[in-house]
Amino acid sequence: MHVLDLTMFWSGQGGGVMRYLRAKNAYLAGVPGARHTIVVPGRLGAQPPEIPGIPIPFGAGYRLPHDPKAVRRVLGALAPDLIEAGDPYHLAWAALRAGADRGVPVAAFYHSDMPELARRAFGDYAQRAAARYVRRLYRRFDTVFAPSRYVAARLGELGIERVIHQPLGVDTELFDPSRRASGWRTRHGIDAGARVLLYVGRYASEKNLDVLVGAVARLGPPYLLVTIGGGPLVPRGPRVLALPYESLPWQLASAYASADLFVHAGDQETFGLAVLEALASGLPVVGCAQGAVGELIDPLVGAAVERCTVDAFVEAIGALAARDPVPLARRARERAQAYEWNSVLAALYGHYADLVGAGALPLPPPERHAA
């Protein structure tokens, strides 16, 4: 079975979609008879295969495909048995056309809540328009994968019926408490006695980074907010250390394991890969109960605050600091292990087999996946 992923969510600044596709690519390389191709807009002849695309201004490295005929030609030449669309824009429609050309199933993975993003940027009218667009587009797919129950419910509210809850995963060998290193703090000039609150993700408005900045200012010494990411809204503050996007996976893993607590104030996450990576690293998490993050955390592994305010985060962080960190770290790690990539992707591959009518297809041996 040849699975083809098509998305514009691919850039030099990484991101959750890129991590998911790379993990899937590594997993399918071990499945007998499986083949996986990732197609993104950019330069023709690149790896992964790319289609013509131009950089989007202030678009975090994303490119916009501008030649529909070339897209159709490239997809036809690759001859996939199943196509998965990873964004709701030009390439989603291209995936549907290519599927119709070849007579193969076309799935979509709903990585971002487009109506909510539209509301946040442009208001209620834009949200309604985006909801109509999402309904029109996603009803055409054979299956829509939702990474969380929150997203599955949102899609159901829009009248999209062929929805499957398919969580994302984490590499529990890469993200592990053993990656803790005192040199990480030294390298970034962090005092050995600092209590590090870590955030990893995009520097964007929907992440509500101002809440985290306000919380660490209120908490005062010895708390320090360390952020790792890219984007236009770099957090600033007297107790904030903003670091750029980290492209080296083991360095990122070391950052997680060397912090004391993970914080995430985004209230519209569709899954929360960074939260899962933090849990795998033995970090308790304080996050918003709204969105999908609330499905990953509870009092056993951290705190899901009902109101994403500075006061709520200050209270939750202070309460966690008073608890024994050893059982918290153990339970955080156990929570993440339930989402190990091998088991998550085996379930996804089963859905693919159902879609192409291939029945029971061979699975790879059960070794751990390392992305």
C-alpha cells in the first residue's frame, strides 16, 4: 500500500504536523509492503518530493502552492493507493481531485481548528464563514481523522459524519527524564537554583503567551519562564528567557528533561504534542482545560485550569510546587507511554487498511519507534 501525505504545513521551523509525518514515515518504513511519500510545496526534485510553491509572508516558513496542474501531474505520477490531506487549503482540494482521478480513497487529518482561528483573528463573521468552508470541504473526504475528542466533537457540530478519533503520539525513547543535563542550564545562563517553567511551541496569539509572562512575573524569584519556539510574537519580560526554535531533537529533549514544570496557556489546541513530550520527559504540566490539552492532563500529572488567566496559572503552579515531584514525574511518564508512536500508528495503519479494502495487512515488529 502506497500512502501519500500532502500538506503545506511543512517548514524549517518544524511543528506538530512535520513531527507526525516524520514519525509516520519512519514507522511505515518497517511495514512489509508499505510505501510512504510526503509531498509539500517548495522546490521540485527535493526530498521530500515538492510541488511549486512560493513563501508566505510572515508564514513561519510555509509555502503556498501556485500551480494546480503541476500538483495534479506530480500526484498522478506517484500513483498512491491512499491520499491524506494535512491542511484545509489548496492542497486539500488537490488531494480530492487526485483521488477522483485514480479512484483511490482520500482522508484528511484535521490538525487545526480553522473556524476558531478565524474568530480569533477576524471576529464572529469570519468564524461563521470558515465553518461553512470547513463543512463544504471535509464532507467530501472518505474519512476525517481527529486528533482529540474535542476536535471530533467540533467536526460533529459542523455536520461532518465520517470522523475517526485518531490521537497523535510521542517518541518515548527520545523524550525521557534521563535526558536531564545540568549543562543545559549553564549553556543558557540559567541559575542552578531557578525553578524553570518551560513552554515549547509557536510564538503566536492563540498560544496566550501573555498569560504565562504575567504568571511568572507574579510568582517572582526563583521562577523563570523559558520559551522555545518561533513566530512573530516573541514573549518579553524580566523573568522570561525566549529561545529560538530548536531543530536538534536531542537538544529539545534535554530542555524538557532539565526544566521543572511545563506550562501551556493555549485554549484551542487540537491535540498538544508538546504537552505529551513534556509528560514523556517526566514534567508535570499546567495547561488550560479548554481544547484538547485538558484530555491529556489531570491532577495525577499536573493541573488543567478551567480559566486560562494569570491568577489561575499562579495558583496552579504554586500548588504543584508544594507536591512531591517524584510520583508526579512517574505518573507523567506513564501517561505519555500510552501514546507511544508505535501503538498510535499501528491503529492509524489499520484505518488505512479499512479504507483501501486491503483487510488485515502485515504490521512491523513491535520494537520501539525512534523518530
